[in-house]
Amino acid sequence: MYDVSFTKLVNIAELTQVVKQIDASAWVHGNSAMANATADALGANSVTETLTQTTVANGVGSSSVSESLSATSGFHWHFG
């Protein structure tokens, strides 16, 4: 048996602004599914992950799932 114990202090300050516009037009004879994910992490220690999945069953239906994750430590600034 192993004893795993730790103390963790977490302080999170977060400000989020999301602006999104979607214009879609499609003509499909059957079923269609689409998923899209983007993750950007900038800094000294960075990690990104994107996962997408689409499923189509002919004559039954379609589904799509999308997930994105980004993380960084330290600070950075972005000019844009």
C-alpha cells in the first residue's frame, strides 16, 4: 500500500469574453455531422489538446462533439 497525500493552494482570477458568429448553409441529401476545436496555449510551459468526433448513421441521424483545452504557466502578452 502507498500513502499519497498533498496540500494544494489554488488562486484563480479569470476574465472571459466570448464573441462568436456562425453562418452556415448546407444542402445535404442524407445526414451530415461536423465538429471543430481549437486550443492555443502560449508561455514557457504550455499544453494544448483538441478532440473532435462525428457520427453519421445513414437514414437515422447525425451527431458531433467538440472539446478544446489549453493551459500555460508563467505570463505572456500577445499583440494582435
